Amino acid sequence: MASADIAWAIVRNNSAFLLKKRNVNQAFSTEAGNLRNINSKRYNGLVNPKTVSIEVGPNNKGFTLVTKKAKKVNKPSQSLARTNMKAGPRRSLHKMKNVLVKNRYRKDLTKAALIRASAICGSQKPLPKMKGAKTAKKE
């Protein structure tokens, strides 16, 4: 596989995942492995040998930590390692941070991964019951 710099030079302005809007300066990107959805070399999931991605867990419970194995870059079916985290939001976020730090994964992606996982956990909370006017009585 080509180096990350060469791949980024090719993909930077031409990609199926690239989103550009008229009055917006920043270009966005939708590929898997891009935590911030920003079109930059740091967050790009296509060109980096190590990427982190956070997905919604099975049955909408918790989240799944997806990491790319650097040694399996040439074998796409074997290159992703998935870890389900469903032990509650606080504990799962702590476990995910420990996995990324202890395995010496990319430090620059740890905070972005925590933000994305926290947003997913927050979206899975049940909505509070509505208080207010009750239904009108029939006369």
C-alpha cells in the first residue's frame, strides 16, 4: 500500500466521501473511521494505518469501539477489530479510554473518541415524561 502522504495527496480533493457546501469554508467527510467528519489528514479513515471509530452498539445498547489493525492494512476483511462496550456509560467510557491508552493507540484521537461515544450514550437515554396539560375531560 502507498504511504499515507501519497494517499492523502490523492484523496484530499477527490473522494466519494467528500462533502463541500457553497458558503462553508470547511469541507466535511463521511468515511468510516473519521471521528470528527472533517476532511483532514489527521482524522481521515482511508489513509491512516491506525484509525478509531465509534458506532452504535447492537440493539441500540452501548457503543462499539472499532480500531484498525496496522499490520492487516492489506487485508480489509481482517483489518478491523470491534469491541462492544455496554457496561453503562461511565464505565464504558473509562474502559474505552484505558484500551486506547494502554495499547498505545493514537493519542490525538482519544478525546474525539470520548466525545463521540459520550454523545451516543446520551442519545440512548430514555426521554423524560412530559409534564403539563392533561387531556380535556369529555362532558
